[in-house]
Amino acid sequence: MTQLVDSSVARQFDRLPPHSIEAEMCLLASMMLDKEMIGQVVQIVDRDAFFQADHQIVFDILIKLYEQNKAIDAVIVREELGKRQLLEEIGGVPYLAQILNSVPSAAHGAHYAGIVREKSLLRQLIAASNDILRDAYAPHEQADWVVDKAEKRIFEIAQKKVGGSAVALETVLHEVFEMIENRGQRGLETGFLDLDDILNGLQNGEMIIVAGRPSMGKTALAMNMIEGVAAERGMPCAIFSLEMSKQQLAQRMLCSRGKIDSHRLRRGMLQAHEYQQLATVVGQLAKMPVHLASVPGAHIDEICGLVTDVVREEGVRLVAIDYAQLIEAK
């Protein structure tokens, strides 16, 4: 059997992974020129972000000296490399001097760290893509398992884009004061007047847990809130259920909005005018920007991925998950 492969695709695998040797050298030089720069750099990159193994070794030495609160310059780094018999492994004194001469000052160290980080993320993405291809081609693998594993790998890489650097207290205080000034502004109203007064509406970024004993109406309350926001405000919403199907969710919304006894509906005991009433409600609900998903046995990464998708693709503002205890931690 003759297999044809697109030459443009084949060429992609012949290329070196994304990297910038110059940025790595400039970053290491900045760290040697200014010890305080190391504290900023470690919040952006780690040793694995460096493509060249020699640079990983120099980075390790710099971090070790910084953690021991020792003075740092090219001479001290050279001595440390010599003590560990690593100096020749990185190319000796000439290469160390070449690194040091790559920049005149440490002023742009954080910028170089950002470049190194970006190239590292791209390499991780390529590695994840190769793993996904290998899993997809593997015999006897179920598609659901391959998709779940792929989503988890990509989500782990996406999480690394989030920076956790420390900021000055002054900056945070300005943000807090702005929040205090806006505290009186009404959030997203649910239609439950007393609840909206207590919460001052739903605020962006909040996670609210509806707790109670079984069969107390927790799911009904959450779905009514979703219905109110979607119907009255026209804002896109989503419901993820780990125990009910999409059809069951839609039926509950039908009965709630149509004021129809769900037990009588299940038993087929509705009268003619009630069926007509349901048909009218179907038309109303169909216009609501509500998205339903049944995700039994989903783990936390899957839920996060699904929420991210509907927020990005559908502009969803409010999400209900029924219910939290059923989400798998791994």
C-alpha cells in the first residue's frame, strides 16, 4: 500500500522546536548583571523553559547562589561551575564571557524572560500534540478517552499562561478602592427579589453554592435563576448536569415555566389545554440563550474546559453546575 503524505506537513517535523538562543543568553546575562533581576525571573520561567542544556546549568547555578543570598557576578558563577566540574560542559570561560557580553545591562531582563517562556510554551504544545497524535493512532483506544486526555494536556499548558507575579501594595490598594467605590452597584439580578437584595445581585467572578438536604429544591432554584437571567436580561447562560440528561433538564424548565405538574406529565395525564400551554412555552424557551450539557462522571479539568468553551464561543455570563459533589477530582 502506498501512503501519500503532504510534503508541507512532513517538513514541519524536520524543523527544530521553537526556541531563541539569543533571548536565553540575554536573560542569563541580565541575571548575572543584576542579582535582584533573579527574583523577577523565577516568577516567569524555570530551568525547563530553556531550550539549551548549557543554559539550564547556568540557570541552576544562578538560582542556587540567589537562594543562598550570595553575591553574584561572572567570576563567582565561573568558580561555582568549576567547583561542580561543569565549566567545560557549558563551553568554558569563552562561552560564559559570550553570554555576559550579550547585553549591556539588565534593564530588559523581564522582556527576555517573556520570550523564553513563550518559546517554552510552544514546545510544550508541540509535545502535547505529538502525544495526542500517538494516542489517536494507537489501536483499540476509545475516542472519548483520547479526547479527555487531550483536553487535560492542553488545559495544563493553558494554565501556565497565568502569571502569579507579586505586585506593589500601592497597585493593589488602588484596585481595592475601586472595588469599594463600585460595591454599591447592582450585580446581575436573578428575579428573586429578596435574594437579589441580600447578594446585591450576582457579581462577576463569584461562585455561589446552593446547599441543602436532598429534595429541597436546590436544582429547581438554580434553574429558575438561569431562566430568569436568560429570559428577563437576555444574557447567555449554561447548565451542566452530572446526573440528568439534556432532555430531563429541558423538561424541568418546560414544567417550571408552563406551571405544569411534572408527575402528571411523566404519567401522560395532561389535558388538551395543558399540551397547548406547553407548546407555547416551547416557543418561549427556544428563544432563550440557554445552553444545556449532560456531563456524567466529568472531572474538574473537563468542567473547566467546557465552561471556557461556552464563555468564549457563546458569551455565557452565568453557569450552573448540578451538582458539585459529583465532579471527579482527577
